[in-house]
Amino acid sequence: MDDEQLQRQIARRSVPEIRRVPSWLTTLAAWTWRMLVVLIGASALLYVLVRLYLVTLPVLVALILATLCVPPTRWLEKHRMHRALATSIVLFGGLAVVGGVFAALTPSFVREVQQLGPTIGEAFDTLLLFLEENFGWNRDEIMQMAEEGLAQLSEQSGQLATQVWSGASIAVELITALLLAIVMLFFFVKDGRQIVDWIIARTPSPYEETVRAVGRRSWTALSGFVRGTAIVATADAVGIGIGLAIVGLPLVLPIAVLVFFGAFIPVIGAFVAGMIAVLVALATGGFQQALIVLAIIIGVQQLESNVLQPLIMRRAVNLHPIVILAALTAGAALIGIVGVFLAVPIAAVAAAAGNELRLRHESNTTRSEPLVTPPESDA
């Protein structure tokens, strides 16, 4: 060993060793700044979409309704009907059927709904009296808390309505959004394949298959969720309506309609519709009839969740109740009641797209891993 190498070793030993950053801290820092970038980008995108709600809402509504219109349109096309004619028949025929049903049900619905408010008020008074007599609850305190909650809800709703509809007429914007949704629905159903091909053609070639697979998985999840929810909602409304009619409960039609639309709001919708039915039974027939109605609702919903949901919704994305509640809360905070209806389908599509990306990433990682040759045995 020469003198130069000896001096280098002496100098290296004289310098104190710098303590390294722990590997877990390096990993945490890397994930943190990446998540911050993703959150900032997602927040900016969400802000733009909310600001452009007059365009984004019709697009989302049209996409959701397209999942119901595409299958019958494709069936007509297979029977040698022109695509534009098939789309027109399905779209405008569906609008005519829905409009006719609502026109036929509106008179009786309005007559029964006029009785719904006083009946629920009587049931609420009966419930307060029961709690006051049997549990010693103060009726005035309960009413005060309820009034404060309603006042806060009204104030928040007023602020939200002011933010959303400021500077424009509600009627004009609703009509504009409705017409825009119908026009977009027509083109989504008629030219859906061309739209997809146009998007794929402008995607970089290494990512074409990924974009196509993600789009296919997202469409499958959305269509499965919408059609499955519609079938489940119809089954709930018919089952509960028949049960309430057998019991002799009044206002069967309004309650059945509330059950149908409530099924499109998972967890919360079914609970609210069921509570209204129980309150009506409590006001008209007392606690015994209310318990019977409660048993009917629980039985139908248990049948739906344990039998219908696994059979019908197996192609859709199953979301955990915590994810559903978080999505509902976020949708309500952003755009009110419309956001409540759209939150869960959007969450289902996002979960499906993320799952497809994860699976493709794992598949690519597995294919890119080098094969490890086991060492040869000495024997």
C-alpha cells in the first residue's frame, strides 16, 4: 500500500459518518408529495366541473340514461333498423311512456300527497307524546332541537341555491339542462361507438389498450349499477306497496313512489322512505300497525339485500357503506340533491376504473419481472 492510499484511509476515518435518513421516512415523503399533487389536481378538476355544472350535469345524466337506452337500440339495429331511427324510437318512445305514466298517476298522486303532510304531522305528535310519557323526554326541548335543525338546513340550502343559481333564472337553466341532456343522450346512444373510436384514435398508441379497457370496465360498472338499481327499486316499491295495501295503510301510492326513488340513494333513501311509512301507520293505526309495517319493510329490504342484490348487481361494483356515505355527503355538499343521486354511480365508475388500472399494472409488473434460475445442485 503506497503513501497516497494510506492518507486516503486516514482521512476517511477522520470524517464522522453521516447518519442516513430512515427508509420508511423516505418512502413516506415520496408518497406524501405525490398524494399532494394528486389531491391538488383532483381538487382543481372538481372545481372546474362544479363551475361548469350546466354542461357536466347534462353529460352525466345523459351517460346514466344511455345505459338504459343502448340495449334496446342495439336490439333494433340487429333487426335491420337504421341506427338513427332505432335511437329515435327508443328515446322518444321512452319519454312518451314515462310522461304518460306520470300524467296518469298525477291526479291520484296529488290527492293523496295532500293528505301526507298532516298525517306525518299527527304521527310525529303521537311519537313525541309516547316518548314524553314513557321515557320522560321533554317535548319542548325535542321540538326546539328539530326547529333548529330545520332552520340550519334551510339556511344551508338557501346559501347553496344562491351560489348555484345566482345571476340566472332557475326555470331557464333547468329547461336548458334538460334539453342539453336529451340531445346528448341521443348522440351518445346513436354515435357511441364513433365517440369511443375518436377518443382512442387520439390516445398515444402505448396507452390505447389501457384506455379501451378502462372505458369498457367503467361502462360495464355504470350500466350494471343503473339497471340493477332500477330493478331493485321496482321490486322494493312493488313489494312494500303490496304489503301496505294488504295491511290497509292509506297513501300507498305516494309511499311506493318514495320507496322507488329512495332506492337510488343507497342506505339513506331506504331508511327515510321506511320511516315515512312507519309514521303514516303510526298515525292511522297506532303502534300495532306501525310495527306490522316496520316488519314488512324490513322483510322486503332483507330479501332485496340478501337475494336480489347478489343476483342482479353482481356485474356492478360493490361499494362499502362507508364509501357510499362519504360519496353521498360529498355530492350533497357540492351540488345538493342532484349530487346525492349522482354520487354513488360516479363512485362506482371511479372504483371500477381504478380496479382495472390496478389489475393491468399488476399484470405488466408480473410480465416484466425477470425469471430467476435456481442454482444448480452440486449433486
